[in-house]
Amino acid sequence: DAHQNALYLEDMTACELHRHNHPKALALQEEAVRYAMQCSDTLLKANALSTYAFCLHHADRKEDAMLALEQSIALFRELEGDGVFYYDKYRTTIIYTDLLFSIGRIEEAVGLASAAESTLNKMNLTHTSVYADCRFSLGIYRLCLHDAAAADDLVCAFRILIDLYGAESDLVRIRRTEAKRYAEQSQFDLTKNDRLLQLLGE
């Protein structure tokens, strides 16, 4: 049925993303959204649209990604009254803030990511991958704003990611490369934080 097809296609999309086959992932997720929207499951629809936006962002279709994210966020808002915590809501928030950052709306991205970080902190969810992603994104945004708080954000994110996945994991290596690239582009002075220099392998 539509529900099972949506879930199956979402899993296939995840596999293709893991293989870095983004065009195939986009095609699969577009089909997953089509099936998900036939269902009454609000969470399924919200997640399908969120992942679709992530794929669209990778395809540099930013306007389409923004539309999909706005629809996803609206669906997550519908779920707020049920008293259940959804990690996926925060995953979607970070995809949204990353998109805002990519189109130059950096201050807005910082504001939304900071609000998400504060909520996760208050809920004692500071040792989770979604919290690490939040702090990492904040660190990247603040690098570009030459905000000294960027170093603390990145150190926090790397500590969590290393603890969860290991220092030599693919995820940590990718994040390390990304942080170095943004630090170089923004000419952020990393020498003021020895711990961050150590984590980045300098």
C-alpha cells in the first residue's frame, strides 16, 4: 500500500545517499513523497518532505527545497499538541537553517538553530546526534560571522560525534573537512582555540 511503499522508498533513498548517488536518491524520494501524501500519517508526510528537501538542496534546487521544508515544518507544527517529542522535527530545522545559510540569510539561520539548541539543552538531550548537528551548524554559521563562539560550538559538536561514532569514522572526517574549509574561507583565526586545532588535526 501507499504507506509501505513510502517507507520502502525512504529506505532506498537513504541507501543511495550513503552511496553519494544524489540524483538517484532525489528520484526515489520524489516517489516516496508521492506515496506519503496519499496517507493520513502526518509524521510520515513531514519526514518524507524533509528528506526530499535535503535531496533538492544537494541538487541545488534551493527554491524547491525551501517549499518542501516549509510544508514539512507546517506538518510538524500540527503534531506539537500530541505531547510527543520528535527528533525529526529538529533534524528538519537544521536542514532548513543550512538552506537559509546557503542563500545568505545567516543571522536568521543562527537564530533558529540557537532556539533549537536551547530547547534540546533544556530537555537534557545534549549527547545526541541531533544536538551535535545543531552545534556543528551553529559553529559553521558563526565562523562566517567571525563570532568567537564558533570554536565552542565546533568543539562541542566534535566531542559528541567522536564519542558516538569514533574519531576515524567517515562522518567525523567529513565534518572535519567541512569545518576546515569554512574556517579557511572565512579566515577565522583558529589559533585562539587549541582544542579546536587539535580536533581538526592541525
